[in-house]
Amino acid sequence: MAPLLELKNLRVSFPGPRGPVEVVRGVSFDLGRERLGIVGESGSGKSLTGRAILRLLRPPARVSVDHLRFDGQDLMAMNDRQMRSIRGARISMVMQDPRYSLNPVITVGEQIAEALRVHARIPRREIRARVRDMLEKVRIHDPERVMRLYPHEVSGGMGQRVMIAMMLIPKPDILIADEPTSALDVSVQAQVLDLIEDMIAENGMGLILISHDLDLVARYCDRVLVMNQGEVVEELAGGALHAAKHPYTRGLLDAVPRMDETRKFLPVLDRSAGKGT
């Protein structure tokens, strides 16, 4: 079976005082109806890779790619109007913090309804019913009340659930989740991730989970890509992440504090070990 997404040799650069600075360097991978994790330090190029797939990067960013196909379609050959029919409807992206992703002057219900209305002609009554049903699926109680609220009136955890509802209501084929739980406490993190996993299983979607949390990615993902300085330095199965061999991946794992910590000093990453495989 052909993969849903094919990405080959993605490069992203920005202008600098001494010339272009390449921040994503030749990233390549295929994605099927599976859960793919991308991990690495801040600045490793994880989020830029996700945004580049949806062609969300604008000048002065410069993007080049040998091959970017989704469901047999060449995304780089599409104009802006064609890409808008893909974004949200077939590939959705959950951003890190709902406070910066939700419109502060539009109610929660209207924002979720807009995500559906833009991509399909559905009667108003049916749209409202589907919004209410989606809020229930993301485990928000009293959806009728929440639909009337504005983003500043909901908690961080509820705001993240609203974002997930908005991205999933069109039933996309791929969900890109960029640090979807970074602003949440541990108990809410688990609920949100379980919710995403349930929705993926129900709709047969592909997932790209971008995260700093190595344990989380190992637990939830089928495959993991480890990025450093814009490059993929190691690829391995999610369940094998803690048995990684690459020095950079081992450095990331060793730098994570443990509940039963006995080390006097926390190891520091060896920056010289970050390149190559």
C-alpha cells in the first residue's frame, strides 16, 4: 500500500547576516496510517518540518523539497486555493498553545463550526449537532454551554481539547500534533493523548507527533525520528527508543531526570556527537 505522505529531501533556510542559514537539512520520511513521533531539542527543526508539509512557511523562509506528495498528489505543484482545500480538511495541525491559535472574539462553537463549514456544505442544524457531538467526543461536559464561551473563558486543558475538536471535526487523513500537551499538567496530558489516540483509531488516520517528551513518544508512537540541528540522525521503532544506539539519542535519554535518581550530576549532551549516524 502506498504511503499517505511522502517527503524527500526537505530543506528550509532563512537569511542571515553572513548568508542563508539552513535550519532543516534534507529531512525525508514516509507516513502511512500510523503514529510517527519526531523528537529533538528546541531548534532542531521539528516544528518547521510540520509547517513546511502544510506549506505554512512564508518569506523570508525558503523551502525546497525533491518530493512532497500526499495521497498521490504533488503538494508543491498546488496553488494557494488548492492547498486551502487540503489544510484542515485532509491534513490538520494542532498547535502548541490554544491561547495563540483560537480567535479571542469568536465563540468556541463558531470556531469549530467554521472548520467544518469551510470544507463542506452542510445545513446549519447539522453543523451544530456535529459540533456538539465532537465536543462530547473530546470529553467536554455540557457542550451547549461551552459552545457559547469565548477562548479566554476556558481553561488551558479545555482550550487544547477545543483545538483538537476543531482539527478533527473535518475527519482529516493526517493529524500533525505539535507539542499538543506541553502547556498542560501531567494528568490532563494523559487524557488529551488518550483522546487523540482514540480518534486516530476510530478514523484510521496518520499521526505526526512532535514532542520533547521522549517517554511520551516511546509510549504512543509506532516509529520515532530523532532530529538534531535540522537533520534526522536516527530512526527506530517507538518501543525501541530507550535502546537507541546513536550518541545524540543516548545523550537525550541520559539527560532526562529519573524518579529514582541516584546520579550526583545530570549528564550533559555531547554536541560533537550530534551529526551523522
